[in-house]
Amino acid sequence: MKKVLTALFLLAGLQSVAQQEIAPNKWLKLFNGKDLKDWDIKITGHPLNDNFGNTFRVDSGQLKVCYDHYTGFNDQFGHIFYKKNFSAYLLVVEYKFTGDQVKGGPGWAYRNSGVMLHGQNAASMTKEQDFPVSLEEQLLGGNGKDSRSTANLCTPGTNVVMNGKLITDHCISSTSKTYHGDVWVHVEALVLRDSVIKHIVDKDTVLVYNKPQIGGGNVSYADPRLLQTGKLLKEGTISLQSESHPVAFRKVELFDLSPYINDPVKLNRILYLLQHR
């Protein structure tokens, strides 16, 4: 019995040490719940950091995308960029759609937003550019009756590989369920440089792809020097979208995996802990 108890204590100790590796203080809160410090804003037709109409704001501890100062959308697609590049990480986002779509918003943008991964930085976007060259984990809400998955993939200026095949379709649906109404949805993105990217909803992996690369269309007025077809994307910015429907984010945080990326044993251990946290 004494040996069994000793073994149990040792196991508990090892588990405690392991959990400390992914403790809350190991996470980077990209959104601090107070202000937009460390974020850049780029809205189509406006210069860098012109937050037209106070589109992006902090209210009640949430990062909100609002259109109450708009008279019409007028294709003023916007993105708010965290100022640092990342290469390998687990990103956690919680979002909720609210209210009505602004007048003039495109039909496809109803309850539509996104998290842009491996993107160009805000300063490299031209004034009239609509979307950053990036990989979009598309965030959608249901209309109350039809099926509409979330955590899909859209590819402004990019392509990916799935099952060994280059995919040039602009948007690819995930296997997630539909989230109707004004409900908080928990999504994650596991990004390991250019090797694999996984979209995760409520702990379920709903989409997997690899070899993200520059290519394809669906981005307007980008600097042609950035459009190096076939160039693998190993790092980039993270940004949140403004696409004409009000949306709120209450959590945007990241666990940096870059310290473990060259050590498969440590990386797999951390990934296991994150999966079972």
C-alpha cells in the first residue's frame, strides 16, 4: 500500500508540474479587456489607424465591431491587427453576433466575421485594399433555420493543401454544427508554421489543412510585390474582421508554441496538455 500511495503522490506531482506549463500566466491575452493597445486598424478606403465610425471599440470588457455611426456599409471592410507576428501557436477566440446587419452590407456577410491567420501586417495594406493576404478562419452565425457551419476556411490571396491536393477554392466548409441566435461560440486555431493548421470548435477539430501559401485571388488592390505565388506562409499577423454585421469578442488569447516547435517530444506533450486542459 505504501508503494502505491508513493506512486500516486509522484503521479499527482508530475501532473501538477505539467499543468503549470500551460497555466493562465503562460497565455498571452491579445485583447486585454480594457483598450485596443497593441492593435492596428485598417479599413478599406481609409488610412492606417483611421478607426472610421468608431468601428472597433471596447465596451463592457468586450472588443466590439459596431456600425451605429455608418449611414451605409459601402464596402468598407475592416480589420484590426495585433501588432506582433506569430508562427506557431494555439489561438482561442470567443465571439457573438448581435443586432442587425448595417445597410448596404452584402448578403453573404450576414452574421459573418473572421479571424485572419498568417496575414500581412496592416501597414503593408494599400489604402483601397479590402482584405489582407491571409488565411481566414471564418466565423458565422445561423439564421435560425438553415445549416451554416462556422470555423470555415476562406483564402484571400492564398491557397492551401488538403489530403495532398492543392486547393484553390476560395471558401471550404468545416464540419461544425450551426450556432443560431446571439450565443457565445468558442473557436480555436492550432497553427504550426507551414506544416499544419487546424480549426477547432468547442474542442472538436472541424477542418485541417497544410502548406498554406500565397496564390489565388479574392483580394483587391494588394501590393503586387506581396503576391509571390507559391511562397509558403510560415508566420504572420492575426486580425479580426469587420464585414458589416455587429460582432463582439470577449476572449482573444494565444499560447505561443514557437519555443517547442523544434522539439517534437516537448511539442507533443504541450499539445496533449492543451487538448486536455
